[in-house]
Amino acid sequence: MLQLDSSDPLIQLSEVIPWPEFEEAFPTHYSKDTGAPSKPIRLMLDFLLPKQLEVLSDKNVVIQFKRSPNYQVFCDLTKLNRKLLCDT
């Protein structure tokens, strides 16, 4: 079993963010009838926050997600996922 460092800043951040509040507040800012179907609010935040905090490009945040178990824990995944969850 993979043991992650609970002192990792990304893991610590994931534990203090009020995810349900974001998921409840943000849907009003997106239209279900315009453009391509959106990804879940949580997934968008999962990628946006580390991207901004670590000054990553869209492509690099997706690559970091694929490579890093810590990113995946931040994204609330319980099993290591090697698939890309979105396009860059």
C-alpha cells in the first residue's frame, strides 16, 4: 500500500477547503445549455487551485495529476489513476 506524506502542502490544503460550499455556490456561474458539457465543479477546482498556486500551464497541471499520487489525493481519488481526466 502506498503511504503518502500527510504533511505535503497539497494534501493539507485538500483537508481544509470547504469543498461542498464551492460545489454548491459555483453551478450558478455555468450554463448547461451553452458549449460543451462541463466537467464537475470539484474537478475544475482540483486543477485550477494547484495550477495557480504552483504557476503551472494547463498541460503541466494535467501531467502532474497523472504522475503524482498527492495531486490525486487532493482530487479526492482513493485509487491511483493513470488516465487523464480532461483534455489540455
